[in-house]
Amino acid sequence: MHGAESRDDPQPAGTHHYDYAVVRVVPRVEREEFVNVGVILSCESSRYLEARIELDEGRVLALAPDLDLDSLRRHLDTLPAICHGGAQAGPIGLLPLRARFHWLTARRSSIIQTSPVHTGKCGDMPAIMEHLLQRMVRTPT
């Protein structure tokens, strides 16, 4: 359902190339430990950009018991707002869709980071978002 694929591969009707990155919380950057907390999914051809965050506070606090969760939540909440776009998301929210994706996935050394960008093909962006959250973010039951 996802994975690296050549952009030259023929596409069945209704299939789109997409890019995604996993959102990570890195409470102590120097230790390089992280918890996956969300996904940013972009599909330029279908004008789709979405970030979904599912913060597992217990997993994050296991790495950093003194972490300010309220501040972390506020910062994570900006990601879906930037994806949605508009003036309420600040200057970045006014950029074109693809520029917002690149800004969100740019390398940084802060507590909120993203994985490298991965690609795939799919016809149903909400379904692939759910698949990625299940596979990359949620704790297996």
C-alpha cells in the first residue's frame, strides 16, 4: 500500500503519488530517542495535505518525565493548522501547499522532528493516512 516507487511507473486511473513523513517527539535531542506521534501526508496531484497527531503521553513521559505536555501539545497543534493553511496558521499557512509540506518536513534539531520523506501510490488519501497511523504511530494491541 505504500513504499518507495519510481515516479515513472504507470499509474492506474485514480492513483496518485504521495509523500509522507512521520512526526516524532524527541524529548532529549542529545539522546536521540523519539516517539512517533503523527503523520504528515501530501499528494500534490489531488491537492491534499494533512497532518494527524496522536500523542501517547505515557510513551513520551517514559522518556522525559519532566516534559511540559501542555507546551508540547500547543506546538503539535500547529502542524494540522499549517496543513489546512490560511492566515490563522501564520505566514507559513499562506504558502502554496507543496511549500508548506517542505517547510513542515525540513530537518530541525528541536523536540518536534520528522522522519525522512517517503513516497508511495494510492487512490484514497484518507485510507492511506489511517494505514500510516496504524503502522507507524499507534501502539500494537
